[in-house]
Amino acid sequence: MADLTQMTTIDTQTEPRGELTVRTMPMPADTNQAGDIFGGYVMSQMDIAGAICAIERVGGRVATVAVKGMTFIAPVKVGDVLCIYAWIEKIGTTSITIGLEGWTKNRENPTRTKVSDAHFIYVALDDDGKKRVIT
């Protein structure tokens, strides 16, 4: 059996990477059976932030085509302020890869905590929903 203490890495990052793109407060309806915010809720907020970043860069419609490396680092609690930061990692012919980090602040502790990171890939679309070249 693997020693989990050797597999766990401690994230010592203290500042978010990228630009603040989405800021929201999850509510009790967004919780799982343990009382933490659903991972799917966090993932959807990251997808929204990634799409905003991609749309601004490509100048039009995009669609999510892949999620590359979504990691949940710490739980998000009801009442936390969830902040999603985004940046452009790579631009291809028709696709764009956006890096994302989720950070929280809570009422008791104003220090930010990194709770997730991911890389989402979007494709640029024309008005008919077909792939288009990013200029």
C-alpha cells in the first residue's frame, strides 16, 4: 500500500495567478451530503470564468471542449467567497487553453486559501456554431 504522506504535496502558493474573473458566494443549496460545496459547483464557476477569459481574447463565441487537470485542493464552505482567477495559457489555430485557480475567503479569516486549479480548453465558434480561426 502506498504511503499517502509521501504522495501529498503542500501548496505554498500565497497569491492567486491570473486576473480575478468571477466572484461569488456559494449557498446552502450548493452543498453535498457532508455540508461542503459540491465540486461540480466549483467546476461550473471555473468554466464560466474560463469562458469569459476566452471570449474576451477570441472576440466572440466559444465552447468548452475539454477540462485538463482539474484538482480540488481544499473544501469550499457555505458563506465563503469563491474567487476564480483566469489567464491564457496557449492559443492554437481554433482553440484556446485557459488556466484557472479557485481561492476562497471566509468571514472568520480574511486570508485567501487556494481551493482548486484547472486548465480548460475552449474552441472559437462562428455565428453558425462551426469552428473558426482565432485571429
